[in-house]
Amino acid sequence: MSNDPGEHRTEPQPEAAPPEGDPGADDPSGVAGPRRRVDLVGLSMAAATVVMLCGAAWLRFGPAPADKIEVGSTFPPLRLLDLETEEARLLLGQRGRVLWVVFWSAGSPSGADLLKGLEPAWGRLRAHRGFTLAAAAVESDRPELVRRAVAASHASLPVYLAGPEARRRFSAGDADPPIHMLIDADGHIAVLSRGADRETIQQMAARAEGWLRQIDPLGNTRFAASHP
């Protein structure tokens, strides 16, 4: 130590330790902790936004939910493909018309039985202007199989292909045994049935014919006059 009375010397003081829990203790800048928290909050918000956008896109563009298919409900629009051209056709329940839709499988024995049993019913009902029959095969990815089944049965009735969306919306599944839907003149599902047996088909045909006679009493008369 100097003896000079005018000289003052300050002893170096030890650096204070950072307080416990200081977010900048491990980072000389002292900002790593807050920045990390901000980044985490931003990432969480971004993730939530992505989830919301994905959910909205799914609701808008994802598969439509299965329709309510039960007796008394309104028949929803049914999109089928023409067997020969594979062009789309939309079937609707319409006032003043009777619609008979059958989902069937060309790859099952019940499919052949169905076509054989439906042909006579189609021959009787086709004369009515207010009647539509659609035999919708579920093998939309195998149209050749469906064509062979129709050719083997010598059926003349209208046959279509039901795509995956139609099968899902109408809960058609593998359609074995076939699923029948009879839509009345008010556009409501009036009869639901399953089977390829003669009794099931005759019951459906009789119900449809009863309605058609009320709507179009001269239907069979016109048919008889034009086909002596």
C-alpha cells in the first residue's frame, strides 16, 4: 500500500452471482429464457391453427356422412354410373313418381337370382310412365364382371354401378343379399327389404304397382295397346 495520502485505491469487488432462477443465467445475453418461451407460444398457436384448418377442410371436402336410410325418411340424391358409358346419373325421389332401387352384387349367387326374379317385375311395371327401376351393382371397379352377369341372365332391366361414395352413404356394403328401397310418390322411403328370393321381389313389385295404378291408371292399358 502506498504512503501517499492523496492516493486512494479501490479494492476490486467480486462479481455478484446471478440470482437463482434468472432466465439469463446460462446465456450472457440474458434473453434466451424469454425468447424460448415466446417461441414455444408461437409454435403452439401455429399448431392449433393448422389443426383448425385441417378440420375445416375435412368438413368441406372430406367424405360426406352416411345418410339416414330408414322408412319414412326423405330419399337422398343417389349418384350412379351408367353400366355401358359409365356416365353419372342422379336419381331423386320425385313427387308423382315411384322409384325402386336395388343394391346388388354381381359377384355373388344372390346377384344372379335377383336379376332372374326382377326381370318379370320390370316387364309389368315399365309400362307406367311414373316408374323408375335402378339395379345398382356394387362392383363399380369391375364393370366387366357386372356386364357378364347381366348378359348371362338375359336381363333387360336398367343396371347401373354404385361407386364407393354411394355405397357408403346408403350403407350398401357388399349388398349380399340385395338391398331393396322403394320410394313413394312423395319422395320418401316407404319400404326397405333384403333378399333375392321370389317372395321379396313380388312383395316389392305389388306395392309399387298399387301406387302406380293410382298415379297412372292407364299405364298397363297403353302397354297392352302398343304390344299386341
